Amino acid sequence: MNDYRISVIDTREGFENLAVPWNKLLVQSAANSVFLSWEWLYCWAETYLDTGRRLFIIMVYDEEEIIGIAPWYIDSKPFSIFRLREIEFLGSPDADSNYLDVIIKKGKEKKVTQRIYDFLFTEGKPAWDCLFLRDIPAGSLFLLHFFEKIKQAGKHAEIYPASFCPATALPASNEDFLSGLSSHHRLQLRRHRKLLEKDGNPVHLSFVGPESLTALNKFLLFHRDKKGCSDERFYSLLKAFVSRCQDKDWVQIDMLSADDKPAAALLHFRYGNILHQYIMVTDKTIKPKVSIGNVLIGICIEESIKQGISAYDFLKGTEEFKFSWTGDGKSSLAIFLPQRRIVSLVFTVNNFIKAAAKIALR
């Protein structure tokens, strides 16, 4: 373990050169997720790393082989009379990334985690005041071994629930999938689909690969119109990401029209034989008696089963409609670790007082 070499990437140019080795390690890790791909995190950094935020990517080498990547940045922000330097995951908190983690070659998790921990409290110690990592899968081996090191060192850290991602495994046939739904949801889905087919002349179109960039522009126009607002930075992130991964078929955009009008649209990420539902937009004025979003989800799941997709992941969020499709899913956690510094102490105490006040007011 002592031979593991550490390198810190803190420039955009250094990050840009990591695309191939980054994704090679990602598929060799238990943390393999589209939200940890070089494409997603590089586009996120291009979009959201502005004044006060700087790259702090920790690379771990075994001789010349990359065996670990901590995809982090440091957010330097004003707090009271201080500036607080907080380590966070690239991809967080903006843009709702899921399944964030440290990328480690399988079988090396404990030793790489120990090396990163030791670096943070030796050579890397002057760079940061506290570490706040959110949306780490509850089963993360990095989190397990990192917290073990914290306990052994007698340091203070907080771990608490972060989010939940409802998801469902997909069987071999759509009939088998439907039989697993509640009778109420199953009957409602069939009834709404028949109503739409009878009165709405529905058309479903799905776009993957090179077609996805053109489809994204239509999707964003629909999103802007139906949400009544626009987030141009977020839209820029999506355009950059879709542009970079057109040849990988990682993005799937599904659109459902009724009466020749856009009625519902889904932006999916296809990765690791799983279809991830990232954004859904619906026009509730079209066929108001039909749950048109659920109809589109049903169509997408049916098509996914035909294509041999192994699971459908609704990603984080506790919206009621997600749980009508599944009672399963994955939990994530957050960890807060302060250093023994005045600014960290004041920040921690301030958070404790706020939490205590909320309890007292209940």
C-alpha cells in the first residue's frame, strides 16, 4: 500500500487527457455508473466549475497503472468571517447526479481507500477544511473502508441518509412484468393506453445515438414550455454530454404525441444494460383523463424488455408514480468530515444549532 503513488489533477487540461484511462478503470470498478463516466463529469465541470470551485481529482497509481480515482472538487465559499473549503463530488450538488463514488479497481478497495485517507491528512491536508460527499450508494466499499479509518483515528464524522432510487429488474417478457404490478395499476395502465389509442392517435418515437442530439433540442423546447422556466446552464450540460457520447448510445430520448401534439417525453441514460429515467416532462392538458406519463413509461419498459435490458431505474426521488412501478430500489448516504480547524468547528457547531432548533420547533 505504501508504494501506491498519488497525483492530484487540478487543471481542466489534465482532466481532459484522462478520458480513456478514466473509463477503462470505471468498467473495472464496482462503482460503474454513467454519472461517474469521464464524459458526464467533464461536461459537468465545464458547466459548473466557476469562481470558487476548483478541481481536486485524486489519482492513485500502482506503479504506472491507475487503480483509483476520487472525482472531487473543492468549493471555496464564504461562511461568517471565514472562507470554507469543502471537498465535494464532481456532479454534485447541481444537475442531480446519482450513484457518486470513488472509482477503484475491484479487489483494491481497502488499500486504495486507506491511501486516499492518509493523503488527505498528510500532503493534502492544507487544501481543505471539510469533506461533504453526498449520494454515495449505501453499499459502497469506499464508504465502508473510509469510515473504518475515521473510527480508528478517533475523528468526528457524520453519516446520514441521502436519497433513494426506485428501480425494478426486468423479466424476460412484458406479461411477466405486468403480472408483478398491483392489480389496480395494471388495470389502470391498460385502460389508459386503450383510451389513448382510441381517441388520441398516439405516436411513440425513440431516439438513440446520432439522432439523440437533434431529439434533445426538441425535448428541451418541450421542457422549457411545460416547466415554465429554463435553466440554461443545465441545458448546456445536457447538450455537451449528448454531443460527446453520440457514438456510445448512452442517451435515449422517448417522445409520445397525441392528436399530433407532444404529450410526454422521457430523457433516459442507457448504461450497463440498465435504462435510467433522468427527466420526464408531460403535458397534462392533453387527454387529462389519461396518465400519459405512465403510458409512456409502460411503452419504454415494454421496448426495453424486447431489447434485453436488465433493469429500469427511476433514479433518485420519492415521487408517488415511481412506487406504482416498483417497491425496490437503492439507498444512498452522505458523509460529512471536518478537519480540526476553527472554520470547520464553527461550521459544524452552526449546523448542530440549526438542527437542534428544528427539533425544538417541532
